[in-house]
Amino acid sequence: MSISQDEFKQALRRWASGVTIVTTKAGDGQLLGMTVSAFSSVSAEPPLVLVCINQNSTSADAIIESGVFAVNILEAGQADLSGSFASSKTPEERFAEAQCSEGVTGAPLLDGCTANLDCALVQKVQAGSHWVFVGEVQAVRSQDGAPLLYFDGGYRNIQQ
Ligand SMILES: Cc1cc2nc3c(=O)[nH]c(=O)nc-3n(C[C@H](O)[C@H](O)[C@H](O)COP(=O)(O)O)c2cc1C
């Protein structure tokens, strides 16, 4: 039984998620990052998370080479930043719009996020067009704040 790509995409639009920016630091010191909604917690002991990253993205090879990445969970007011990190802007242009500091792994942690998970890459699985990267969380930072959500092709906020 096979389904069309349209049917697949239509069904996936019904899935509401948070929005993250996954960042890393390339070997030459360049900061890289991209918007990622395919994020999940995997295990608490040890603390593992996963992200699904297109193999053609600028960050994919850099994450494999550096062996580190950070998951920056976006706050409700960061929709523009999400847009920039999913656009044709260069890494320099993207990071010019964000304040960040270096995590213990060397990956950049973006300011103003509700949480930052600083990870060492411990496993990678090739799945279709994407890599599934599993990271062991080395350090976390979290603060109160409403999350940025993505649903049916658009950004949403929680109505409370
Ligand atoms: C809300 C949103 C969620 C996204 N989620 C993912 C994702 O989970 N995995 C992925 O590979 N790309 C995802 N993308 C697309 C990438 O952010 C986009 O293709 C980005 O430009 C890739 O980085 P690059 O231009 O540096 O290669 C998402 C885009 C948006 C707007």
C-alpha cells in the first residue's frame, strides 16, 4: 500500500509541534543553525534527545564533524528568528539577529529561548532524506515563557 506525498504532507500538517533552532559550531569556528520542528525527548536516564535534519542542510555535515549540537526551544516571540533560520540567509546574517553564548560543548546557545539543550552527538541514523541525530544532553538552561508553536503551516501561540 503506498500513499502520495501530498497525502503524507496533508496528514502531517495536523501535527502541532514546538519550534527549535538547532545550532552547531563547525571546525573552522563558523556558527551554523537551522529551524527544526522534528525534535523529541528520547530517554531521561541517560538524558537523550533526537532531531531529524535534512542531509542536504548546511548544518548536517558540521554536526557530524563537530560531534555536538544544541537544541534551542523557541519562545512565543521568536517567530521571526525561526523564519530567518529557515530562509536563504547566510549563517552570518542569521546569527547577526540573535544574541548567543557558547555552551560547554562549544555549540552556540541562543538567548531568549525557553530552554537550551547542549548535546554531544552519540548516534546517527540515516532515514530517507534525513539524518536522525541522537544527542546526550551535557547541560541545560531553562526559563519560564510561552512556547512558539507550529501547526497547519503557520506559527501559533497557546491561548490560555
Ligand atoms: C517551522 C519549520 C520547521 C522545520 N523543521 C525542519 C526539520 O525538522 N528538519 C529539517 O531538516 N528542516 C526543517 N525545516 C527546514 C529548515 O529550517 C530549512 O530548510 C533551513 O533553511 C535549512 O538550513 P540551511 O539553509 O542552513 O541548509 C523547518 C522549517 C520551518 C519553517
